[in-house]
Amino acid sequence: MPKIGAVADDLTGATTTGVLLARSKARTAVFFNEQAALKAEGMEELDAVLISTSSRPLPRDEAYQAVVSATEALKKMGVKYFSKRIDTTLRGGVGVEIDAMLDTMGDDAVAVVVPAMPQSRRIVVGGYSVIDSVALIRTPVAQDVRTPVTENYVPKLLKQQTRRQVGLIKLDTVLKGPRSIAKKLISKREKGCEVIVVDAISIEDVQAIAQACVQLHWNVLAVDPGAFTAKLAYCRGLIQAEEANIPEGTVDGQGKTVLITAGSASPVTKRQMEVLCEDPRHVRVSIDPVQLIEGGMAGEAEANRAAQEVLTLLEQNPAPRAVLLETALHGVLLNLDKEDADRDYYGGQCADMINAYLGQIVKTVLDAKRDQIAGLYCTGGDTEVNVCNALDVQCLEVMDYVIAQVDIGRLTGAYAGIPIIGKGGLTGTDTIVLDIVDRLFKEAAR
């Protein structure tokens, strides 16, 4: 039975933590909701379970209840050690979701918040979040349409969201090692802090914090993007040392094609896809987003047109090495908030419709040419969720990552075994998609 359980506010977050455990020899599954997890078979074979609540953009009350339900599901599975997976850029109602888990775990539970993920250059110094040498509020995430972040000081950000007292342990204490950290944790708790933020700038710092928590034998809720959860599991003897899980073979050059679905419209994603398409073996299929958000016959017609264009490309000899499905990387970028308002849609409905149609296109292609598809790559968490929803996939078995936060899993259900890689829109260098395509050809040979 799984001993490690985590609740994440979106799918890509869940997979990011999951792959760290999977790379450490823990059999790990990521579920899209608690209902799917409670109904799943073979749970006794798992070491770790992660549940996505898709709660990041939800109102406080709805997010709180979603996290409570997921935590209760983990308790029913027999999970002993709990984590709250948070975004590396602290989007969403982090404090509200911490409250939800602490309320469910018991009166003795304490949240130790380690927002650093040194593997992807996310660190916390003096309580301030720094992303790739840039202050958090100066990164593109500060202008995120649905969940902007305008506070750089983590304790203050959490105080605005949680009803519990928040404390901070600074880097000078962390650098002195586990014993010093443990003493400071005790001091903060004696002063009434139930949510304790801890600085970290290296993976060694994160491990020292984990060692301190294990020494104290507390009922700790790990609140982090993944590194702290993994180090806690390692220090508790639940997992082995992390190492890559790369297949030796490849199916590249054997007539297979990687299918890419780009739901993110960020400048980072746009540049990455431009680099991808500089190789003539990689073909772009542009889809009219206006038709998709019209819905009805217009949406269906455009989705069918795009699917047939992909199928025609797959008939070629040779077929494209990769096919890119995109709605927002060509022409004038739509203001989807304005489109929602003009059409009297709920907030985010246009984005949901676009992603749902992208999932429908992927399903049409897979149903016709499954054996020719080496793997799927989805950029944008909502896109990956909608692709999986269209395929009636409610669980991913996670395997590894290309780089931190670019996660590799396998579909379950009717499309079991097909590799899938998900990536947030802000992650990776200009050439990361080339590496992703290469890796999917390797995974297809596993």
C-alpha cells in the first residue's frame, strides 16, 4: 500500500513531484481526481500516490473542499506521510490548501514549507522567492491571467491566505545543518507557528531540512514543489537515491511520429516551437481558435479538419518526425478574457473549449493511427488534462523527467503504454522541445 501521498493543485505539479519519487525507485501513480484514485485497482503495488485537484484557480471555499476531499481519500488508502505540492511560482491559494490538509491530518500536524526547487533554479533566501536569478514578482508569472502572484515575500504571501500563524527559518540557520534547523523548528512551534517557511538555495539545504524533520518525529505536512517531499522520503528510508531512468533503444527513423499539442501561448512556448519547426521534418498544423470557441458545428468542423490534416500527413512516406497542433502560435493572439466577456462565457471558458477540442483531435488521430504515434507531448497543464480526458485516461504512471518539471509518464486504460510528456508553458530553454521529441522516441522503444 502507498505510504506517501501528495495533493497537487494541477496535473503538471503532481507529475513533477511524482517523477522525483519514481526516479528513486518508488512505484508512483498520478490521479486526476480522488474518485479515480479510490476506484483504482492495484493500489497495493504502489509506493506513492498523487492526486490533482485542479484547484489553483478556484475560489477559496471550493479549493479548500477539493483539497479536504483529496486528503481524506489518501487517508483511506493508508497513506502515512503527506505532502502539499505547490507551484514553484506560488500561484493559487497555497495558504488555503495548507489549512485544508492540516485540518484533515490532525491537531498535531505542522506544515514545513520549502518552496525551493534548486534543480530548476528556484530558490528562497530570507523568505524571498527567486526564479532563475529573478525576483518572483518580476517574472512573467506575476502577470498570469488566472492566478497572478504579486507578493515576493513568502511568509507575507501565506499570511494573506492561511488562518494559522506563519514563521520563517532563514538561510543562516539552514547552513548550520540539521541540528540547528531542528532547534529552530522547535522554537518556532513553541511560539505558536503551525506553518513554517524555510530558506533553501541548494539540494543539500533541502536534504538538511528533511533530516531535521525526521529527527523530530513530527507529523509533518511537506509543502513544496517536490524536492523536499523526495528528500523526506529518502531520509525516512522509503525510497532510494534518485537516478535517471533512460531507455537504451529508440524507434526514431522507424516511421513513427510524435504528436505535439501546444495549449500554452507564452512567449517561451512560442520560441520553443519556432525552433522545433526550423527542422523540416517537424510540421505545424495551425488551428483557428475562433472556430473552436464558437463551438457547435463550427468547432466540430475545425477540429475534424485539423485531425484529417494530421492523418494525411501520417500517410506520407516518410511521415513527419513530429506534428505540432497549435492554436495560439500563429496570427494575432486572442485575448481570451475579452472573448469570454464578449460571448457571456464564464471566466476561462474559451480556454477550456480550445483545450477540449485539442484533446478531441488527439483522440481522433490515435484511434486511426495509434501504432504510428511514438508519443504525446503537451505544453500547458490544462492541455495535458484535456488530452487525457478525451482519451478517458484518469491516471498516469510517472517514470522520469527530461529536465526538472518536464515530466515523462505513460497512459493507462485503453491507450495504456503510450508515453506522454507534460511541461508548463514557462519551463525550458529554446531547444527543450527537440530534447522532448528525442526522448519520446526512446520511451516508445521501452
